[in-house]
Amino acid sequence: MAASASLRDVVAQWGRIGYTGFGGPPAHIALLRDLCVERKRWLTGQEFEDALATCNLLPGPASTQLAIFCAWRVAGPVGAVVGGLAFILPGLAAILALAVVFLGGTPDDWVRGAGAGAGAAVAAVAVRAGLGLAPESWRRSPAHWRWLTYAALGGVAAASVGAWLVLVLLGCGLVEVVWQSAGRGRRVGAYVWPLAAGTVGATGGVFALMWVAFKVGALAYGGGFVIIPLMQADAVDQYHWMTNTEFLNAVALGQVTPGPVTQTVAVVGYAAYGIAGGLLAALVAFAPSFAFVLLGARRFNELRRNVHVRAFLEGAGPAAIGAIIGVAIPLALALDELWQYAVLAGAALALLVLRRGVVATLLAAGAIGAVAGLAGAPLP
């Protein structure tokens, strides 16, 4: 059994990670490991790695689930709730505050320029994120030709029918389960549990926002960026809560603020129904992560060893990676001004060739955009 921690420790330490965790899941995982394994010795290295592996099998934001699970191990169910909130709330507060600045009222030209500049770099960030996930997934794949097929399907879906991407991810996962089960001579049975989440969306209003947020939090496999095509098709094309430019701003804000990338959905909620909408979207999106840990943490080891669950991820995972890369196409096509494409090219060079950090690149792109706005450049 892991060593115990007080709720005061959980609030302080998980809150510290929540407001210093710039850089997305890799930074969150490193900070959690340093805290729980290296400094406090609440968990062994093997326990932490096993928890990380299991969280990667679950849909939704893996680093958030890992933070909740680690808090559960050291402080029980109450600690899981307290730790998860301490991890999420700093970034959520920051992104909602920035949403008010960038989406509320009529911002100054330099603010609009900063958003347009940072938004222009988002397509390159998506490609970087997908390429970063690919090697490990490729290594684990039982058949590389199937990996390429799933990745291609995910990429095409993200670039063309983003609203239906969930079905493609689930379909690829199910095909791999059937394929591997047939190879072992076993029945699939009821193990393909992700399909139980359903695929029928709400028709409009607040329920539509809740459905979008639920897809983001409970049906997205493969990391934070796979939520982008899920949100873009609904927020921009179907419900018209925001423009393409505002959506690009939202994605950029999700990258430059600390905490989980999933909190980007709060900006979509703000665009739809103000602060209340942002809070509601965040609540719905993060609720599944808490539920997965609180209801299933005691079976995490069993889940990690389940061949059907692992097979599902071996199908859905490559599709998600393809989707992350494929979403760069509609993101790039959403740009309106010529100078934004120049910023995108510079961001691609910085991220993919020079290997600069995502946060630094987005901040630089935003600074270039702010200068462009002050100089009178056309703004989207």
C-alpha cells in the first residue's frame, strides 16, 4: 500500500503542479513522478509506471487521470477529488480569464493580433504532437500495416468529417479487438466497453454543449489534441458558437496555460454561454476522469492486463495519432490572412526542425501577431 499524505499536502502539492504545469502531459507526468516517487516516496517507481500505463489505456486526458489516481493512492477517494480539483482549477481559471480578454467584447488590435498569431501556429503544434506520439505506438503495434491503415483512417476523418471522428476511433478499436480475438480463437463478448458510451449527440442548446464536452472527456483517445476535430466541427460548423479564428485562439490558449489541454473545452463553453457555459463544459469534460478513477482504481492492474482493452487501444491509438496530424489541415485552412501562413511556416520550422518548445513557440507567434496588429496588418 502506498504511503499516506494529508489533504493539506495534496492541496498544496497538486495545486503547485496545476499552476506550474506548462508544457502539457509530458510536463505533468514528470512533475507527478518527481513529487510522488522521487521526493515524497509516496509511490514506488514501478507503481507509478503501472499507473501511467493504465491511464494511457483509458479515454480522456491521461495526465489528469494520473494526477487523480496518484492522489487516490496517497489520500483515498476524498484525496482523489481534492487533488484532481487542485490540479485542474489553476489552469481553468487562467484559461477562462484569457477567454474573456480574447473573446469578450471588442479587444484592441494588438490583442486580436496576438490571438491570430498564436492561432496560426496551432496546426504546426498538432503535427508536432502527433509525430511525438507515433514512435512508441508504432513499436507496440502487433502489425504495422494495420497501424498505417488505422492512422490513415483517423487522419482522413479529422481532415474531413471531424464531427464523426469518435465513430472512426471506436470502429478502429473494435476492428482490432475482433482481429486479435479471431487470431486467438476467442469471442469478443462484452469487453468492447467503449461502445457503451454511445454515439448520439444532443440536438441543441445547453445539452449540445454538454454532449460536446462529454465527447472530449469520455470518448477521446490518444492525447489532448485529438479533441480538436471533435470540438471544431461542433463549435464552429454545427452550432456556430465561435468563428474559426476564435477556435484557433481557444486551442492556443489551451497550450499556453498550465494544466490539462482538455480545459480548452472551457473556452468553447464560454463562447456558447459565457462563464457559466465554460464552467459547465469543464465540469462535464473532467467528470469522466474522476469517475474512471473513483470507480475503477482498484481494478487498474486488471484493466492493464486485459487483452481486449489493450487490443482496443492498439486500434484506436493509431487512429487518434492520425487524427492529431490530420487536424492540421482544417486548422491551416481556417487561417484568413497571408501573414498568418508565414507565422505557421516559422512555427513549423521552430517545432519540427529546430525542436523548440511548444509554449515558447506559441508565445513568439503571439508576439509577432501583436506587432502585426499594432502595425495595421489585416486581422481575421
